[in-house]
Amino acid sequence: MVTSPASDIWLLFENTLPPTKAGSGKKPHAVYYQNPEKVITARTAQELTAAYAALQQSLDQGYHAAGWVAYEAGLMREARLSPLAPATLPGGYMWMGLFKEQHRLDQQTANAFWKEKKQRGSQGYVLRNNRLSQSKADYTSALRRIQDYLQAGDVYQVNYTLKRLFDLYGSAEDFYIALRQTQPVGYSAYLHLENQHVLSLSPELFIHKKAELITTRPMKGTSPRGMGWADDQQLHHALQHDEKNRAENLMIVDLLRNDLGRLAKIGSVNVPHLYDVEQYRSVLQMTSTITAELRDDLGPLDVLKSLFPCGSITGAPKIRAMEIIDELETAPRGIYTGTIGYITPEGDMQFSIPIRTITLTPTGISQAHSTSSPESHPAYHGEMGIGSGIVADSDPETEYQECLLKGQFAFNPSPRYDLIETLRWTRKEGYYLKAQHFDRLEKSAAYFGYPYDPAELTSLLDMQENSLLNNEQDIASNPWRIRVLLSPLGALSITATQMDTTPLSPPANYPHICLSATTVQRDNIFLYHKTTQRKFYDDALSRARAENGCIDVIFTNENGELTEGAISNIFVEKNGRLYTPPQHCGLLAGTLRQSLLDDPTVDLTEKVLTPDDLKTADRLFIGNALRGLIEVRLQT
């Protein structure tokens, strides 16, 4: 059906990855469409054929098209599957806006677009009533049924999904702004439509077509992130060489190679990348890339309809997998695992697979004119699909936890934070432990996906050093505290503060440390990296100094093991030997600590310690790169 659209419709497709990770096939940074001339919809399964015909006619007339196609539209592509298609879907089978022009935005302009929206009318947002569409018992029962089909030889793999349901109070745009800041991906999108908002944070490419070259990049294989760079390297290697994940990935690659083979010029189907591992904020994902040259007699809609839906979200063989999905899944998928994207009049196109995608439906309750709190009534009912690929040896508990992991990003978004390094500079030694600081910053930047140029940091530090050395007031005679910040976009900044060289306490009265009553959790990634997320430490240290006069406060983890101080690492001496807690207890690997561990002349060993070790130690020390080692006493 072709209709005249309502006002205030706009769609933005953007690559929010940092510049160093953006990839060659994902530019420009953003594509923006506003105020369509017409809208093509298919509210029922029977309207799909006419909708595709209208879409082709509009492309031939020079229109740009952008929007979405629901997963269930794929059922109508096969005679065997079409009886399974619901007569109607809650959101319809297709929505495509027709536009006279496409606006291409660079990263700076796209960021300014969202900044303006937030400044113009930010309400904030709250998510409530978060629940799963299926009980764990029912989920497990469905997986057991799938495994019966697998063992019977019906299929090799089935992608089974369920949904997170929730209510959103406040602004849908603010929700997306928070997510795009903390979840950078290559195929992000916001679709502001008449009766729904679609917020997609998808890392998975379905189809990219430029001239005759087609690229598809299925994603199959998942691993949780580690606590730090070294953990991630091990998990990256483990995922890339895991037989189960490789087998699942290869199964989908073969399926898509066959699909592309029906559309491609003979001999042009290639797999330039197999079993790549990509890093995202909460997970590692395995991807492979398949390319082909399209036959001259085919256009973009031929490609879209032939490949749809993507095999990475169905299973293999595709038709039988889709039959099992229809039998066992409890609700239509809709936009989730369908496709979102755009087509140009020239026939170029880009479509993503809308995983990590949220659909918001307005409740019709106006909060702007409500006399009660904005949180009195939800502005939107939300849903987000989550799922995983099930094979014969899949463990239901593991698959269930993987589904929960994939949904964490929306309900536990991390706030924006910078990475920190704090160096000591003196005229005599320059930047103390400079190499160790550079190494730690590089590893944390790699872990969080922040662009980082060590040469730029070297240049900034050199300029700072020259400024100190050439100052007419001879300020270089005292040590300086040099604080380095690295932003999520890779911006480096430096501040310099002269250090107080007053002794911490008279030599006869050693500074005191005290134990915190608050424990830390070892699975908190911020324990392992130095970031601006330090309020927890700062508050605890302020209390310890105000109430007890302590120089630092020492934390323990949930197992009662010592971790670190708010501003230092802890060292315990017993029988002439030094001990310090291992990093897996939940602490920052301080640069001074690491230099002492690496020094063969220092008898320092990592060992799990408890508060009793502080009480029975021969001597106690705390240390960081600014102050060095300081002998202390435990305040009891």
C-alpha cells in the first residue's frame, strides 16, 4: 500500500565505531532521510507482492528508499513456508519511506545532530517492568525439542529467540543517545516513524551492494569479554579456535555462499575473511565475510528477496529451520532479525540484520502535558529480541545465559568515562615509569575500543616537559603530577599540578591505613582499569581521611580477600619477603607494582591475602607511581 506520510518522520543510519575501527565498507559515517514523499507498507502477508512492485517502480522513478522488512516476510518467499505467515503482524510486514534525496553526514555532524536533540528537549528516561517473554523452564523445554529435531537429522542448527519486554518512561531519543555513546557499532540506526521508534545497535551486516559487488558478513559465535586486555586476548584466541563456534559459523557461511551462488557471476563468490573475531563492549563476536559479483540481469530487490532472511538468524537448512522456529517460538519476531536499511536509485544498498534492536510503541499517554510525574505513566511499550544458534551439543543453561548476556547492553548501559594515567615528572628522572604507563593505557584503550595514538601522547608530554623546563620561575625544581585523559573518541588531554612535598607524617609516626567496610565485586571491569569512574574510591577515601585520618583505605572483595587501596596498591612484608594481592582478586595493576614485580632484585610475590595478613605482617607498605613505596601502619 502506498500512502501519504505523516509529518515528523526521519531515519538515521550511522556507523558509531571509532575512526580507527570504522572499516572501509561502512562510510559515510551517517545517512539521513527526512519527510518522505510517500510510504510503502505491507500490513498483511498478501500485500507484500504489491509492496515490492511499488518499491521497484519508485526506485526506477529516482526515489531513495529506506526502512525495514519484518522477519516473517521471508515466509512468503517459499511456497512451503507461506502457509505459516500470519495474516497480519502487529507492526506490519514492511515499511519503506520514499525520499527525493539522501543526506550524508560526517561523524562530527552526526554527533552534533544528537547533541542538538538532547539540548532542545531532554527528558531523560527510565526503564521499568523489564521481563522475559518466556520462562526459563519453557525456554529449556523448547531447546530440548529443537535437539530432538537435530538428533533426528531434520536440521543442523536452529536459531531460537525470545524477547525482553519493558516499559520506557521519558524520552526514546535520550535512550538511544545513551546507547550510541556506550555501544559503538557499524550499523546503528534510529527510525522515527509514525507509530513506532526503532532503535538498532546492530553489529551485523546483512547486505552491502556497491555497483555489482555484494558483501555479506554473517555473525555466528559469541564469547563474553574478559576483565582486561590480557583476558580478552585469551578469550579472542579461544573463540577463534573453538570447534563448536567455528562449525556453527562455517555452516552459515556455506549457506550464504550457496544463496549468493544463485545470484552471482560464475566463479565470483569468495570468502576473504573466515572466523574473524570482533570486539564489542560486552561480548566478542565471530564473523566471516563473503563477497560476490552480481549478475547483470539482477537488481537490488532481487538480491534482498533472494537472500532474505539471512541464514545467520534462521539456522540450516534454512527452510526446515524456519518451520521449527514457527512451531516453537511463542510470538512473531517482527523487525527483529528481519532487515533495516536503504537503497539508492542507482541500485546501491546497505541493510543490516536488526539484532540488538529495540522497538518502541507509543502508549498514547502524553507526558508533556501530564500534571503528574513523567514517571507516572510509560511513554512506550518496548521489546527487544534475543537469541542464539542451537546445535546438537548446545547446553540449555549456557544458551540461556548467552541470551541474557546479549541483552545486557540496553538495560545496564555504562556511563561515559575517560581513561586516566597519572605520571610523576621531575627534572632529574623525567617521566617516572613512562613505558609502563604507556603500556597500561594502550591495553585499556584496546579493551574499551578507544582510538589511541601513542605518538600523539609522546608529543604532548614532550611539550609539557619543555614548558616546565623553560619556565622562568624554576618551577621544575619540584616534582609534578601529570594527569593524562583519553576520551572514548581518542582525544588526549594533559593537566599538570605541582606536587606537595610535605612529609606525610613525622618519621616516628607512620601514616595509617584503614579497612573499608564496603566490599568490591571481582566481576566489575572498572576495578581493572584506571578511568574517571572513581566516585566509589573517592568517597571511601574522603570518609577514611575525615573520620580516621587515614592516608588510604584498603578494600576487600566478596570473598574477603584484600584487593587495593583507593589510591595505591598494598604490600605486606613477612619474614623478609614482600607479598601483594594478584590482579584477579579485583584490583588495578599499578605501574609501580608492576615495575617491582618485574625487578629481579626485589623479592615480591603475588599472593592471595586477607585482613588478618595486615594484622600479622612484619611491615606494611602502600605504593603508587606518584609517591613510591610508603611504610604504613594499620589503624585498628
